Amino acid sequence: MKKCIVLAFILMIFASIICLSEPGLKGRDLVELESLNAKVVVDLGGGSIVDFHITKHGLNPLNWNYPEDGDTLPRTIGHFICFDRWGQPSPAEEKNGMFFHGEATKVKWRLRSRPLKKNGKIWVEMSCELPMAGLRLERKLSLDEKEAVVTVTEEISNFNKLGRVYNIVQHATFAPPFLDESVLVDTDVKKGLTQRGKMPYPEEPVIYWPKAVFEGRLVDFRRLKDDIGPGVISFVFHDNDEYAWATACNPVKGLLIGYVWKTEEYPWLNLWYNVKDGNPAARGIEFGTTGLHQPYSVLVKKGEIFGRRLFEYIDADEKIVKSYTIFLSEIQRDYKGVADIQFEQNSLILREHESDSSRDITISVDRD
């Protein structure tokens, strides 16, 4: 009897890494972690997080750019990673085969371990190598067994013989049915710029969250109702912020998704949107090491904006570790969005706009 139980458990774990039935994901090599309360799915064809949902709720915010059935090529889906760059290569780099947003979503990721339960979490490890960039990324991802919380730790390694500049941006992208005109985006940013500015001073005029005048119209960056604002806006955080955060919530559908990370690891937040036929089609919360959507020749010449660097440097054989946390929460239909997020011991406390503490949302997380 015990042998049957053990065999059933092994088969369950094995099945969790060959999920093939999701519409748009059939035939793709997926890694699935599932607890009693939540599920997270990673696509090894590019390393994207393609599903994260609360079991009893079922709504997945990260279904942007799902492929046609039968398309198994590496690609950008949901929450993907821009690495070793954010944006376009130079004309010479493009001629030599470099991709927009780098190689990480264009290569096959390798599963380094099967899902393993340990210390109240379900863990998995995976990695990718970028042949042109000469960089490696090793990822440890865990799903909390009780909370709808995912923790991601990524180690960047340089296997070039020389040091080099690089960027890494987490491109979390939301799509319908989660995304509609009722979605509210919140964050604690300070000031920013639009990507339509003229070089070499794209930070002028400076814009401030959450509203700004753009082409003679007042734009509320929290909401996406029509195609009236700049497609990409980039912000920095306050100087004394140890942690940064960003959330997107749909009160009508009763769901909130959020991210929290160390500001020193990802000092920039870039917000992107796309509208099709007058309706929201995509909204990106992109936190990373740069806030200028240009090739390295421009970034190196510019150096920094608002006192924040536009790239990072990694020496030969150096390793750099960065991490972030994703969380989900059910919310009420009259929820007004997140005014602030605070750490209290090992919990995140989400303070609601225009509400007292009785409406706070508490989510247990690991601070380290």
C-alpha cells in the first residue's frame, strides 16, 4: 500500500511538468507548480511565467500573447524576461542576429530540478544560456503551499572572458479577460519620463505619478481607457525606498496581482500599454535595471537619468543575484486600489485608497 502511495506521488509530480491541455499552450514544454490554493506555470520555451491564479478564482492575469495551438517555438508570453537588454539592438547587432529584448525568450530553458516540497513551499529550478550575450541565468522559483505567493530568485553569470554591460527587465504583461477598463494600476514611484522625448534629454518634461498633461490632455496613468497617452513611461523610486512595489487590480472581477522587490536590484519601473479597436489589449508592469528604451550605444553615452544608472556592469566570472515576489488576492467589487504597501515582520500589508485599516489586505511572504 505504501509503495502505491509513493508511486502515485511520483506520478503526480511528474505530471506537473508536462501540462499540455491549456488552450494556446498545447504541445509546449511547461512546468506546473500547484498547491491547494494556487497554481503557477512556467513555459520552458522562453522562460515566461504564463499562468498564475488562485484555484477557487480561476482568473489568470498573465495570459498575454498566448500562441496558436501547435506553435512550440520559444517566445514572449505573460511575464517574460528582457535579458540581456530592454528594447532594440543596434543596427549592427541586429544584423548579427541579436533580438529585440535580448535572447532569453528566444532560447530553450533547461529544467534543473523537478518540483520539490520543502519548508512550506514547492520549489523548482531552471536555467538558460545566451550564446551571443555570453550570459547565463539560473532561476529558483517557489510557490507557497498556503498563500498565492510566488518567490523568484535569479542568478546572473558572465561566462565571457571579459566584463560587459547588460540589462535585465521583468516584463509582467496582463491581458483580457483580467484586463479591461476597470483595472487600476498602483505603485509608489516618484517621477518619470516618456519614451517619446528627444535625445539626449528625454527626461524633460518630467512627469509625476499618477497624472500628467500629455499633448494637451490630462492622462491618469492608473487607468487605461483609450489610446491617449504615451505608450511607454518610465519612473524611478524615492531615494530612501528599500522595497518597491506595483499592483494591478480588477475590482469588477475581484482580483489583484502585485509585485514587490528590492529597489537597489531593480531601480526602474516602466509601464506599457496597448489598445486594439478601442479596447485595452495589454498592460505591462516592467521593473528592471534601465528606464531608457534604446541600444547600448545610447545608454552608455547618456549614463544615467534622475541619478539612476541606465545599465549594469558584470565582470568576467561574476555572479549577480536578484529576486522578486508575486502575489494574488481576491478583492471586493468596490475596491479602490492600493495606496501603500508596508512590511510588518513577514507580512505585506496592502493599504487601500481612501479607506481605513479595516480594509487592509495581509499577505504572508518571506522578506529575505
